[in-house]
Amino acid sequence: MRGRRKSAGREPAATGSGSSGRTPLISGNWKMNHNHFEAIQTIQKLAYALNRDDYRHTDVSVHPPFTDLRSVQTVLQADDIPIALGAQDCHTADSGAFTGEVSAAMLAKLDVTYVIVGHSERRALFGESDELVNAKARAVLRHGMVPIVCVGETVDQRRAGQAHDVVAGQLAGSLDGLDAAVVGTLVVAYEPVWAIGTGETATPADAQDMCAHVRSQAADRWGSDAASALRIQYGGSVKPSNAPDLMEQPDIDGALVGGASLAAADFSRIVNYRLYAA
Ligand code: 13P
């Protein structure tokens, strides 16, 4: 029954990517929200809302603003909470005269596991190119972390029938020159720009179609082993109510959640999408 958690102790069904061997990754991108006091409260509420069992089949990450990372890291470590710490961006260089920037080296020191690169807001508002996203992904990898590489078309590109080509181009450019063995360890987030923060979600079929396209493009370039290991998230107005249907799709291995990740009650229900499946 959607919307109501099924009884405790029930073994969650293996749905969607559960049968692919890929562990789903549910990530909360807090964007420029929550100061460090609010961040501590949110992570504590989230830890309280999730049981140890909830992490058995699903990896979970939160991506607070840079100013919150140390506070959230401290809470996660002190209470031994199995939520991975994530960042929203980084610079390509390890250090230097780049006023206002934060390096991947600094994030690694804070025990960050995942770093989002190439989010559509950075591409659109800060002019980030595929080349820059590629350099950022390499910086993240150089420091032993996992990039979450974002791709996605605008509404105009979709209407013009260019969505598949745009996404294929972003994927090729953002991952250009990486070895197949490395590509298999990455996360790609498909986030159609028109679905971000709008309440308009891609249908599960449309999201699946593009995530399958990403996987087949990856297979063409890096081989089927890399492509079948690659985790592909969907992002764009993911909510507790639509997460189960999205996560049921065979090529969707997780969600990159914006607005609904800010409240622990909603985000914990998305993490537990299996318990709310139809
Ligand atoms: P919303 O979930 O608020 O649409 O944001 C999606 C997103 O951009 C996550 O990175």
C-alpha cells in the first residue's frame, strides 16, 4: 500500500536495481539550504527515522553546504551513523590562489565519500562546461572519492527531440578519457532540468528510457562490464510518493533528491522506498 510503511520485520522485496547486483544509492542534495545548526538537527532526525536494517539494501548520502560538512561529519562519526557524507561541488586544483573555492583534497580530509559534479544549476548558473566537469570528476577520483556526475536536458532540448543526444554528449564529455575500470565505480545522475524543483517528475517510463540510454552509451564507450556496474540515479522532484515507481525501473539505481531531502521525515521514506511499494 503506497504511503504507509509495511509492518516491521518484513523482508523488503528485491525490486528494480535490487536484482542487478547494483546497490541503490539515495542521495540528499541540500543545495544552499540549512545552516550548520539546522544541518545537525536534520541529520540527527534522519538517523532517528532510519533503522539499522534500512541501510542493508541501500546506500544513503547527504550533501550539505560546505559550511556544514564538519558539523555533519562529527555527528555521523560520534553516533556511528551509516550515512555517507557528500559534497555538492569542488575545485579542480588541490590548493592555490582560488578565492572562495574548496578543493577535493579538503573534502577527502573531512571523510567525504561522494561529490556531485556538473549539477545542472552549476552548468546553467555558473557556466560549467563538460571539460570543467571532467576535470572536477578527475580531482574527486584522485582523492579516493566517488563523483556523482550529473547530466540532463532542458525542456527546449526535449521538445526539439534532442534529449538523447544532449545527454549522450554530456556523458561522453564529462567522463572523457576515464578508464573502463573507473567508470564502473562512478555514479551518474540523470536530472532532466525541467523536472528540478518544479514538482514535475519524469514518468517512470521516461526516466527509465534515459537511464537505459546512459547505460547503453556507457557500454559502447567503456564496455558492458563498466556499464553494468555503473550506478545511475534519477533526480527531479523525487518525493516519497513517486520514489517506489521510479526505483522499480531496471536501470534506475537510486535518486538524487533536492527539496524532499531537507526534511528527515520525507527523505527517510524515500530511502525506504521498498517498504512503500505498491
Ligand atoms: P528537486 O528534488 O528539488 O527537484 O531537486 C533535484 C535536484 O536538483 C537534486 O540534485
